[in-house]
Amino acid sequence: MERDELAAWLRLAMTPGVGPAGARRLLAAFGLPQQLFAQSAEALATVASPGQVQALRAEPPEWQARVEATWSWLQASDPAAPRRLLTLADPAYPQPLLHTEDPPLLLYVQGLPTGSWPPAIAVVGSRNPTPQGALNARQFARSFAQAGLAVVSGLALGIDGAAHEGALEGAQASAVATIAVVGTGLDRVYPRRHLELAHRISRHGLLVSEYPLGTRPLRENFPRRNRIIAALGQGTLVVEAALKSGSLITARLAAEQGREVFAIPGSIHSPQARGCHELLRQGAKLVETAQDVLEELAPQQGAPTAASPAAAAAEPEPFLLRAMGFDPVGLDALIARTGTGAADLQAQLLELELAGQVARLPGGLFQRTGRG
């Protein structure tokens, strides 16, 4: 990413009053941020409120300082654990997130060099697990990693940390063993007790955050990052959880995204089992071994998990639909996401439109109809 491109994306992300949904509308209408900021106030007013137009025409406070800090962070990247900033229009952006209602505009990523996002399962649970719960998380995660599934969790104390540790123990050579989705900037580690664990994850997995560098561990950030944990996994396993637990939020988000939810049962006398029992009453799959989960997810293992030229050539329509997400999107953004030429994209979009899977909207925008 060139510095000017980085600056434009950060400016959009920092513009007061625009927000993620507003930013996506602007990108769909005008293309990439550099093109967006070249628009006149009159053009911007066709898709933005007067207050948003005024904000877009001014430089956000602290913008230049954040550009400098982010550029320096990227340039200091370690080849063994490279640092990247993935934008919503980047072909390397994780495709499962495009299927969510609120995909992050930017993703800060540090870790094992990889050209694609691996098949994965989310493993979540209590910050204060029982010894058996922590052991279960570690053993299940080790088995998942040995089977080729990356383990996604949140780097928190308790079940999260045990799951990351187990995945690292089962790591396959040159494979992403685990993905830690954090609620701070990637220049910080929270909790500090997991500093060494985060370092190992960056060598054998990925650290991921939607929050800019310097972001402190704010309480409201942690429930929000759960939607990313749920989206990156083909399913979510809850090991132990109380009735009021962030893990149940992750499980609900996974179910809403059409992913499998698994729960390990526990003692009826244990408060840490009540969340899992509630999930089981709601239809989660009861599992006793890692193999139970692997058998449920086996049909998904052969499906492509990331955009690649080979996948696009073999199955252009499904690949293009995944790249579109669910918001209206313009041709320029699709070109950036897919790496496909304008003429080929127009032909594919016409085929999808004739099949009833894509609708053409005013302003040169396209949107999935929900039939794809």
C-alpha cells in the first residue's frame, strides 16, 4: 500500500459523523477513498448529509499523526511476522467478513505470511474457567490445529488463552495455527500477561484488530470484536460460559451468520456450564470430543475459504457474489476486491443480473438480491 492510499483510507475512517455504514455508501458511490475525496461538495451531497459533506471536506483532527504512526508501524514489519493493513477493497480482505452486516473498513493484521485465510473454528468461553474447562479448550484446539483448522479466539484470559495455546501445540508447518482477534490496537497487548503468547501467535498465526494503533483496552471494544471472531470461523465452540457472558454474544452472532454453534455440556451445579446448557436448549450441537466438531464441519473443508485467481476462474459467480458482500457496491470497488478487469466484471454482473442474483441500482451500483 502506498502512503497516499493509506492516508486516504485513514482519513475516511477518521472523518467524524460518517461511520462504517456511511463510509461504505460513499465507497460504493465514488470508488476508492482517493477518488472520493476528489469529489465536489455537490457530488458528495448526493449520498451524504450536509454535516457529513462538511466533515469530508475538512481534515480530521490528528489525521496526519495517525498516518505517520501507521506508516512507521508498517515499515517496521518483520518478514517472519509481516504487518499489513487490509482495506475493505483489498483482495486479501477475509471474504467471510464481507457477508456480515458491518464489516470493518480497515483490518490491522500481523503474523505468519499467508496469501489466504485458512478454514477455521472459533473457540470461546469464560475468563474464569474451571481447570477441566481450560484443559478441554486446550485439547480441543490442539486437535483442530492438527486437523488443519485454525483456531480463532480473543486472546483473553481463561478459555481464549487455553485455546490459543492448544492450537500452537498442534500447529502444522507453515500453516496458520490460530487467529487472535483483539480489542486494542496491535501495538498493544491486553492482557499484559499474554505478551509472550501474542509474540508466538505472530510467528505461527495471525493477530487481527479493527482498531487503530494506540487504542487502549476499552470495555466497549471487546463485545464488538466478537462479530469478527464469529465470522472468521466456520463454526463456534463454546467451552464454558456463564449465563451473562460475551461468549454467548459470539455464539448468537455465529448463528445469525448461518454458522454452526457447538457447546460442551458440564455439571448442573457449575455456574460456568449454564451458558452452554442454555445454548444447547436453543439448538446448539452437543459435543464431547473434537471429532464431533470435525465431523460436522467436514463438508465445508473442501470449499474455498479465500479469494484467489484460481477460485475466481473456476467459479466466477460464487466468487463475485462473495466479493460483493451485501451493501450496494460500485464497479471500481469490485475491480479492487477481485483483481478482475472491468469488461470481465461487467459480463459476470450481467449474467448474475439475468439470473436474478444481482440487481442494478441507480448511480452505477450493484447489490445482491439474496438469491445467490
